[in-house]
Amino acid sequence: MIPMRNLQRTAVRRALVATLAFSAFIPPALHGADAGELSALREQLRLLEQKILILERKQELKDEAAAAAPKPPVATVTDGRIELASADGGTSLRLRGLVQGDYRWYDAANNPNDTFVLRRARLIFEGRFNQLFSYVVQPELAGTIQILDANLNVAFSPAANLRIGKFKTPVGLEQLQSDPVAFFNERSVATNLTPNRDVGLALHGDVLNKTVNYTVALLNGVPDGGNNVTGGADFDADKTFAARVFATPFINAKNSPINGLGIGLAVSVGDYATAAGRTGGYRTDGQQTFFAYDASVVAAGRGVTWSPQGYYYHGPLGILAEYVGSAIEVQRPGFGVREVRNHGYNLSVGYVLTGEAASYRGVTPKTVFKPAAGTWGAFELVGRIAGVDVDDAVFTGPAAGRLANPNTAATKLTTYGLGLNWHLSRSVRANFNLFKNEFDVAPGAAPAANALIADDETTFISRVQVSF
């Protein structure tokens, strides 16, 4: 469409040209003026047209300069989003944050004191430039200060992205879920067996019309529930290979009742030769250590973790389930290498009582907490059963050669959880979780009366979080 301003200019120019042309053919006698007066009139019209042409050119130069000038950045500040982006969106910087404050209550004398805990305190920097490169830097400021994530992603296409740096190992379904949107305050005990963050590179993307997501990664290697805290840990020259395929086959069928179904399989394989203790221990929902290898035990061979997994979301209903198997060759100095096989599972269910849609990325409330307006946000009821079964072989043999102490480490944990999540706004959430942890001990074990595994653990954890 031609701009109105250009149409007006064209009309004026044509009118002037027509007047000049017409006047050139009119005899002076017909309009009562001599030849001199007519010539002067023609000259005035010519000069007027010239001025108009000059003004038009000046305006064209201004328009060209305005089009070439860089457009100002766009700032977005909303509940849940703080971002500065270029006008075309190709370059951006987003600031995110997460603060979680807990109160933990324990019911038995063999548990720790009731206490307030700053669980997480993070500032997260995300950015994009040239529409091709993006990055994440996420430090943890609560507890052990560390860099959780620091990576660069190159998006060649939706089907082919290359990530380099420190990031989550692509294995555990719940482990890969963002901390502030999980059903419960703490991830299930099954994640004790899934590797957490590590350093390496990964190729990932969406294929088949975005119905299948894949990741293949080459990493330094953190076996059997490990975590590369410093980002510099590398036990030996061998590397770990991890792969995950997750399909959402009906995601494009918007009206299908199984639109929110996802199923997947993940595996990691590596050879490990650690020089220090195997692990800091497996923790209960109440964050107490219920199993740990002897401090002298090291990984001394192949380790494999595998996990069939899936979720289903439909309206306010959400279900997440996964099974984790872990096989790792370990050794206590002076004794032979032994393979340990541990297993874990998790079944979590949530239902949004106020009707909002549930999803793997969390719940967005339709209203915010504002009593004066009669709005209270969204409420979600959640339940979970999960467990970890430790290989009985770790407790066999002479005391000097056992991989774990049966008097302080349980051979099995079954846990039940019930909770209420109150989404006061998109950024503010309060959670109330009650956990019951039941321990099985190895045959012949005699835990002390004040040992954690001597009795069941009941824990209540409340949390208030701000996430944006």
C-alpha cells in the first residue's frame, strides 16, 4: 500500500506540472494578460515545483536515516520475567532468580533438630545473541557456594543444538525438571541414583515435528548419583556417554485427551577410577543420610545407569513416573572389585484444585493472591510413593571388607509423601509437605537406638519460594 503522504506529494506535483503545461498553450489574449505576465507566472510555478522537489528529497533522506538507525531495546518486566532484548529479539539478556526458605520438623529423637533452612538462593543469567547462540550462568549462593550451570548453546536448527559447558546429565526425568516447579519440596529418593550436573558437551534437539526430543552427551563422568560440584572434577581419562530419547507423540493433537503423554528412556555408561570416597550418601525426603558406602570405597570399573520414564498431564491432573537402575563396580582397598546393583522408583501425582492446567513446567495460576479482590491464587494437591533398594551384597563379608556398615546404612527405603502447593502468583509459591520414610535394615544389623535407621522417619517441610 502506498503511504498517504506519498500520494499527496504526487498529486501536488502532477497538478503543478499540468498547470505549467496548460499555461504554455494558452494564448495571452485569452486570459487578459500580456506575454511578460504569463512568463512570470510560469517562472513562479517552476520555482514552487523545485521547492517541493527539494522538500520531498529531504524527507526521503530523513526516512532512510530513521530506517537505518538502530531501534531501541525492549525492556520487559512482569510477574515472572525480567528481560532486556533487542527490537528484533535476536539478542537478549534475562535475569532470573530463585530463593527458597524452609522450615523442617522431625518427629523423633533420632532425627536432627527442627530448623529453618535457606534451601536455595540463586541468581540466574540467561542470554542470546545473533539468534544462534545462547548461554546460561547459574550460581548457587546457599550452602556450598558453587556454579551450578555454565554453558553455551549453539542452535544450528531446532533439530540440532550443541551445548558445551556444565549442565545436567540427561538421565533422570525428575532430576531434569526445574527446581521451583517440581511437585514436592525435595525430589524423590530415586534421584539418589541418577547423575546430576557434569561438564562436557551434548547434541540435542526436537525432531519428527517436535514429537521426539533427543540428547546425546559426552561427559567427564559422575557415577551413581554423583555431582560435579566444582566443574573441574575428572576422575580419569575415560569419559561417560549419556543418551536420552523422550517422545510426546500426541503433542500436536491439541484436543486429544492424551496430548500431554510423554514417554522416554535414558542411559549413561562410563568407566570410573575414583581416588576418593564413592558418594556423600543417599538422602531421605527429610534430607538425612540413610545409606553411605564406607569412606574407603572407590569406583573401580564400569558404571551404568538406566531409566525408563514418563509423564501424563491432562487439565489439572499431572502424573510423573520413573524407574532407575544403577550398576557400578566398586572396591574397598585390599579386597576385590565387586559390582553393586541398586534400584529406585518414583510415582508422583498432582491435581490442581482450582482448575488450572498442570504441566511438566509447572502451574500458572489464573489469579494472584489478593484478598481485597477476593482472589487467592491456585491450590494443588500432590502425593508420592517412592523407594530405593540397595544391593544386599554391600553388607556381606567380613567387617573389614564390607562396602557399607549395616548398623548405620539401610538396605531399603520406602517413602510416602503428601503435600499442598499454594501458588500465590506466578512467582510466589508456598508448599507444605509431609513425608513418612520406612527403613529396612540388612539381616543381622543392630543399629544404635539413636541411629536414623533405627526407626521410621516422619518429616514435615514447609517452604516459601520466590522464583522469576
